[in-house]
Amino acid sequence: MRVALFGLGGVAERIHVPALRATAGVDLVAACEPVEERRNQMSRRFGIAAVYADAQTLLERESPELVIVGSPPEPHAELCRLALEAGAHVLCEKPFVSTLAEADSVLETARRTGRSIRVNNQYRYMPIYRETKRRIGRGEFGALYFLQVWQQMFHPPQFETNWRASLRQSTLYEFGTHALDLVCFFFDALPDALSAVVPQTPHGIDSDVLVQLTLRFPGERIATLAFNRVSHAPRRYLEMRLDCREASLRLSLGGVARASLDWASERGRPALRASLVRGGESRVERGGRSRLMVRQWSPAFASAAASLLQDFVAELQSGRATLEPAEHAREVLRVVFAGYESARTGETIRLAPPPTWTASPRS
């Protein structure tokens, strides 16, 4: 499968090129990047045979079967439509697009052209999340009813050196799509209501560096998400606690180096817990014990993207690809924008069921 890459920035270097190299049956034949110095640098480093300054020229000359859109999010909709109209399938970096209208336009183009599109919300492909979901599905821990998600670090937008530095809707839109996708992944559902608070902090930052979001799911299930990008507490990239009927599960993404000695009242004695991994881990907590379930020794961002890409390519080659994952990505964006609306109005937003989509392409 002939693959082209739109955008040769950091995400291409760290995620997409390594993912392509780890995927059998694909060939990176071309890339485009408007910055000449970066274009030449990446071409030399990764041996990309054909590089262009713009996407239109690339599509006309190379006719790729699959395009990976790895640009900043503002031009995502235009680039996705351009590739779809040229007959290519698309893997788009998150955040998917900038508005729901853009998402609908891209999906309509995909339906009309008979092409497929996926969004790179690859966290669900990481072992700590995938194996945890599998074991929940087997009924090992009982029904999942409450999910907590939090992030804490001191990393306001001005710490960025790229397009993220100028985002006003930053934390929930740019990072939150990963966390929200995971919440929906574990609950196997979309929320039906939410309320959000995005307060001003005393740091004088005109961005959503502090977000508190509560989601209600069908079946009397809830999730709370708290993102704090101006916290001086120890850095936690993404923490999750999943409360099931018979156990609690603690999932940590990012370097974990901690030891604790807690009083376990159920056992009547102290309980020691120690963790040291660079990637992350998933633990089962019950009866005063904390037991390791899954460990990622190394960061899995690129390998998870490779797993997503491999699944997508296999679906395309077998004719099983549909637009359902992209339609789900559109609904995740709807939750994001509803969160900002709730924070603006102070009201709970009730989310109607998603649209009844027309038939998705299978080729």
C-alpha cells in the first residue's frame, strides 16, 4: 500500500514514521511539508524518496492509496477532504478537526468517495488499557460503574514551542480527546449528559489550564475528569481509577517511580507498594492489596499508533473498513465542545443520541 505523509513535524518524527516502519505491507512513498528546512532534514534522515511543499502536488504526482495527516489541527479538514477526493484513505492525527461542521463535511466526503478515515486516538491500543478492558469484559472485577481521570503538571501553553502555544481551547481539546476516548472505550458508550467548570487561575493564563468535567453515562455510571496544567504537585501525565463492583483498578500512563506504605485496615497491617517503569502500569486493588496486572516498560505512543495503523491497513485490505471509528471521533469532539459550552453557561448539557449515519464504505 502506497502511503503519503502530510506534515513532517514532531508527531511525524516520533509517531508516524516509526509506526510505518513497524507495519508490514506499506511503503512511505512521499511526504509534504511547507517548511523547506524541515522537509529536507526529514527526507535525509528517513530516506523519503519524494518530498513536496504542498499536498495537492503530492497527490497529483504520487497517487497514494493511504494518506496520514500529521499537520497541526487547523488544516485537518481541508487536507482530509483533499486526500479523500484524490481516492486515498486517511489516517488523521488528533484532534480530528476544529468544528463539528468540519467533521460532518469530512465524513460526508468519505461516504461520497467510498473511502475510509480513522483518527489516531491510539491510547486504547496501549497494553495497559487494552488488557485491562479485556479483563473487565471477561467479568473478572464485576461491573464498572465509576471512572476517575486526572492529569497534573506545570505545563501551560507558553511552554510549547509549536502550534500548541497559541491554543486558547487547549487542554480539553488538544489532550482531552485521548482521555475522553478512553473513558468511552471502558464504558462502551457515549455520555448522555455532562457538566464542566473551566475557572480562571491566578496565573493570568488565557487558556483552559484547569478543567473539571463530570460525565453521566447510561446505566447510572459516571466519570470525572480533572486536568491541571499549572499544578506544582509531582507530574502525573494520565492517571485513571476504575471502580468495579469487586475491585478497583489503577492505571498510570507515563513514568511511574513511587513507593508507599499504607495501613491496610482489611488486613490489619501495613501494605507496601512499589513501582518503577518508564511507560506505565495497570494495578488491581482490593482487600488491602495492590497487585500488578500489566506493565509497559517503555513509552508506547509510537507502538500503539503502529497497532492502530496495522488494524486499519488490515481492514482496508480485507474490505472490512467502515467509518464507525471516525464517527466515534466526531462524537468525542461533540463532548469536548459541549464541555466548553457547559463551562461558559454554567449549565448541565444533555447530549442527544448521535445521528443515524448512512452506510459506511467497505472498500
